[in-house]
Amino acid sequence: MTEIKLDEFDVAILNALGRDGALSNAELSEKVALSASQCSRRRNKLEQNGVIQGYRAKLNNEALGLGMRAVVRINLQSHSGPNASNFNAFVAASSEIEAAYSVSGDADYILMVVTRDLKSFAEFIHQRLLPFPNVTQVRSDIVLQGLKDA
């Protein structure tokens, strides 16, 4: 993909939408000092160029009964095509995993895992993740407090 040139208005639109993706073009225009029609055209162009890839609702995990969050680092025995594909499919099918990253360093993957409580987290680790073929090491850090969330 070719790098997209952004001007100060594009950056302001992206910052505003990053804070609240549900802004109408009228609300956006107030925040970035452009007309609603200009904001609409710029927003559409940013979407068409793939700069804005979509919008999502930010859910309150605690209100949904999901009060336990952990960062889980995974190592696989082998990274051959089928092993990586199978692990990617496992990640995609696991509702407890809200984000997953392939990383460099001492882990192969980092998972952001959300569950009801410590017991359900332990069940996920011991009954689903550790028995998964090719997983050789699992290290978990329980999140005590969120300081900044995407």
C-alpha cells in the first residue's frame, strides 16, 4: 500500500474519530473547523484509501461480566505453515481472546485475554490453550489496572 499524504485537517479528523468514531459529520466539523460537507468528503476519502479501516463500539467488559484481563505470552514449538495456520484459527475462534499479535522477542505471540474471573481464566489456560498442539510455553500477566486503552 502506498503511503497516504495527510494534511492538518486529515490528522485532526483522524484524531477526533479515534476518540469517538460515532461522530456525525456535523459534530466532526465543529471539532476540526471545517464544513460538514468537507468533513464528509475527507472522511470518505480516508475510508476509500484504507486509512480508516472501520468503526467499532467500545464495550465495557465489567458491565458484561468480564472483569478479568490478562496479557498472555505464547511460544510454539514450530512455526511451519500448518502450525501457524492452526494456531491462527484457534485464536480467531476463541471469544476470550480480544486481541492477538505475532511479535519478536522472547514470545512468539501476545494475546489479550478477557474472562469473567480467575477461575474461567484458569479453565481457558489449562483446558484449551495448554493442550493445544504445538504450544510449548504460556506465560501470563494479570492486568491490575488499565492506564490507557485503545
